[in-house]
Amino acid sequence: MTGTPGAAAPAEPDSAQRSAVRTLLRLWPYVQPVRGRLFTSVVVALLASCAGLVIPLVLKWMVDGPVAEGDPGGVWLGGIYLLVLGVAEAGLSGLRRWLVARPLAGVEAALRGALYRRVQRLPMPFHDHWSSGQLLSRGTTDLNVIRMFLTFPLAYLVVNGLTILIGFVILLGQRWTLGLVLLTPVVPLVVLCSFFEARYLVASRRAQDQVGDLTTVVEESVLGIRIVKGFGRHRSQARSFAALARKVRTSELRKARLMAALWAVMTVLPELAIGAALVLGTVQVADGGLSAGTLVAFLSTVLALRWPTESIGFLLAMSNEAAAATERYFEVMDEPTEWETQPQGAGEATAAEEAVEAGVVTDGTPPGAGEARSPGKTRGAAVEAKAPGAGAGSAARPGELAFEGVEFRYPHAPHYAPATLQGVDLRVRPGETMALVGATGSGKTTLTALVPRLYEPTGGRILLDGRDIASLTREELRTLVSVAFEEATLFSATVAENVLMGGDGLTDTDLLRALEVAQADEFVSALPHGPRTQVGEQGLSLSGGQRQRLALARAVVARPRYLILDDPLSALDIRTEAMVEAALRRVLAETTALIVAHRPSTVLLADRVALLSGGRIAAVGAHDELLRDSAEYAALMSGGPAGPAPSPAVGTAAATAGPEARTGTRGKQKDDKR
């Protein structure tokens, strides 16, 4: 099933009707490798329980034999038997724990590893829709609940059930009339257990979902602590936390009430039956119809069965919690991965990526480095006009990036909202740098995210070297394409590890070159341990400009054939920006680049500029030409009011105005489309 992340709980009828057993059986593939030790532990636990059931039989022999006959030697022998049985029961219980501890810790590790790998392979729309707190709670709290179930309730539901069955056979063999009295509560207990089980499953699922929401609040508060402190929002955050904590408390109290009611029922009904059997047995002993030893053995057997009987409710509650946790776990595991959602005709790519996921080495070799930019190419190159779908049959050159009729709509966007991209046609020549300009919400970031297939186009196609990117494995594609996002994300690792994440088999020479290009070498060398300095969570120990420069270094370190930069210099001061631009020009001379630009200084890095408006390419040309021919472009570059849309000029592609309401002032468009 597919849950709604962040919601307090799924629909209760679904949870109530879903079989907990069927849900828990989905864990079998993970348990199967250790099934031998798990089954052995069940047998050992059953032997321990049976040793406890033999003790009443020894007591019967002692009372009716040595005690009745006044034989001290027989009493001592009986005591030795009881001691051996007690030691055997304790030893077998310890052996069971030893048998399951290591393998079930391995099962938990396998479940956690599979979940992590799955999350890494899930498409971006999944991560856009799910809260990180829900994922964290599934990978920590829920897996701990599952491990506890595999360790204790799974085995003892079987062991205690068999123990009760064997015990009742012994009781009926000793005195069948008293055994029937004890069997009286069985049917009511089964009915009541079923009643409480359905409600406990719903309560457990609700509580676990609420813990996920609470985890999200805590994580966001920690990561956003500067905002919380800077705006004095600690009280409002505390109120939000307290409100969710109260919901969790309410759900946990409901679970406790259900558990208390079930425990009371599981205790009271058997106790009433035991009391009735005790009275009846005492009467039979007084009448001479039953020996005192038989009555002692009968009552001792009943007491030995007391814990297995009462624990059934507790074990069922833990099993229902594990079923809810398993259901939440497989909500993520059932989500289709990137290759499962890719377009038809990419079967070979799917097989290759599955091999990579499974750790199989393939012999596919990614294309080589892009050809160098032609020395004769100038920024004033002729502008290119192209109708939708044009160029499909033209011969593409190595290093060329082409968008042909590309359309895109976010999966969770309202059905009435217009598509973010509506037939984008654009061709970036080999070795060329193309600046992508447009108002806020025009779809620039979305368009660049389609190239490395962070999202899949809903229409049209994207070509690299004349090959549809849908036919490439993501491993191939992301070897060819490197990306620097506007939001510079760093990991809790060293500077070197963050930068070298941009490729495989890179050396310190590559690292130093990338740092120089990003103008980060100076501040990195000033860090306490240079490139080996830990940057901390999210890189918050560095300034925004420093983080952005490291992200840029990560993008260029592997010398990619295609470089996608989403406003990579937005956090830099003017002096640093000028130095980065000067160094970046050398890198851009050796690659095909698409740069999202908001400032004229960034635009000047490009050979040509494409204006994205209303989800379409409205104009393509050199910076000076677009300033002259496009009022919208001139307004974006100057920040002034836009004039009327220009007529299609030579070398530009005309496009109809998008459905987005425009105010004529840069930055004031409704930002519905990223």
C-alpha cells in the first residue's frame, strides 16, 4: 500500500481489515537466511517449557510416594530431580537467547540496509512528498519493534501455544473432569482476543505515524535552529512540539487502556476457572476419589500454564505493533524506484541498473570527455529557431544537448494547474555554454533537473550526443552529466570527501584543481586541517558562499562532458564572483554547459541565452540581441517593468504567453512552478 507521509494515521478501516499475519509474513525473505537458528531456538524454548511441565509430575510422585510413605531418601531424590529440571530449564532459556541474538541483529541490519538503498533509488517526486521524519522513524523505531518481535513474540507465540496444548493433555490425563473445567474460558478468550487485536493494530499504527510526525518536527527544529533563534520562534516551535507530543501521549494511553483491558480478561477468566477446579478437586480428595498427589500435580501444572496463558495477550499486542511497523516499512519498500518508473523501451538500462544495485560489475564504459570548444566560436553566433519536434532526424554531434518538445508536470500538482514545462525546444551545441533565464516560477530549475533524470519528462525527449537519455542507465548518464544546485548541500564529512563525491577514481590533484576553479583553495587551506577538515552537519560551520563554492568544486572535479549549473554564484560577493567566473571560463571551454542565471554577470559567461517564459522557450540569442529584441528579457536583466511582448525576431522562437499571471515586476510572479 502507499501511505500518506506526514499524516497522523492511515484510514482506520484499512488497518483494521488488513491481516497482521499476512503483513508479518512479508518479513520471511529477510528471516529465511537465519531460519535454521530461529527454528532451533523455538525447539529449545519448547524443551525448556516442557521441563517446567515435568516438575508437577515429579511432585505427584513425591507426595503419593516418599512423602506418604515417610521415605526421606525418596524425598531427597525427588529434590535432586527438581533441581536438575530447574537448571535445565534455565540453561535452555539462556541457550535460546544466545541462538537468536546475533542472527536477528543481522536481520535488522539487512532490513535497515535494504531500506536505505531503496530510499537512495526512489525518484525525486517521492522525496518531494514524504517528510524526512517519517523515513527516519521507519528506519529506526519501526525496525527496532520488528527486531523485538522476531526475538521474543514470534518464538513464544508458537512455544506458549504448544506448551498450553501439552499442558492441557497432561491435565486431562490426570483428571479429565477438572481439565474440562479449565477449558471453559477458551472460547470467550479467543473471541475477546480477536476483538482487542483489531483495535490495538489501529492504535499502534496511529501512534507510530504520530511518532514519525514528531520526529519531523524535531529534525526541522534542529536543522533550522538559526531561523528559530533568529526570529525568536522557540515558543511557537515548542507549542507545535507539545501539540504533537500530546497526540502521541493520547495514542499511547489508548494502547495502554486496550492492553490493560486485554490483560485483565486474560487473567480473570483463567483465575475463575482455576478457582472452580480447585474447589472441585478439594471435594474429590475429601471424598477419596482423588489422591492428594494428583491434586498437587494438577494445581502445579495449572500454575505452570498460568504465564503462557496470560502472556498471549501481551504477545499479541507486541505482534500487532510489529505488524504496524512492518506495514510502514513496506510502504517505502513498495514505492517504485527510478528504473521501475522509467519510460518504455529502456529495458536494457533497467537490467544494467538492477545489476549495479545488486553489486554486479558491468563492463559498460561511459563515453569519453567532451570535445574542446572551437576557437572560432563567438558569443555573437547566429541565434537558432526551432519548431517543436524539429531536429529529430538531424545528425547530432558529440557533446550536444537537445530538448525536443519537452513537457513536465509534477506528479502531485493539482489537476487544474498548468504544466510546469509546455513543449520546450532547445539545442545546446557541443562545447557551448547556454544561459537559461526566466522569471521566478518559470520552470528553469525543473528543466535543469530533467537532464540528470532527477525527474522524468512527461512528454518529449532530451538528447545527449543524439541519444535519448531514457535509453541510458543512470550510472552512464550521471557520469556524463554533473550538476551544481542553487542550494549547496554538504554532508557531515571532510571538505575533500564532499568535493570528491563528484566522481570516481579522483586524486588529490583533481581535488586541488576543482578547489582552484571554485576559488575555494584559499579558505580551505586556512581551515584547521585543510581539505581534511570536517564541515559538520549540512556544512553549517561554513558560510553560504563557502558552501556554494565547494558545491561548484564538486560539480567540476570530474571534468564532465555536460555541466548543469543552477545559479551557482548567487551567494558570492562581487569580488569572489569575478574570480570564480574567471576560473570557470576555463572549465566551460571544455564542456557543454547549461547555466540558470539571474544576474547579468552570470549571463555573460554564456555564449547564448535562452529565455524561458510560460513553460516554453520564448527567445534564444546572444545577450546583446535579447536586450534589444525582447522586452521581457530586458526587464529581467534590469529589474524594470516589462513592455509588450516582442514580435518573433530573426533567430528567436516565438511562444505564447504562459497561463501564469504576470505583474510586470521581476520576482513578483506567483511561484507555483519551481
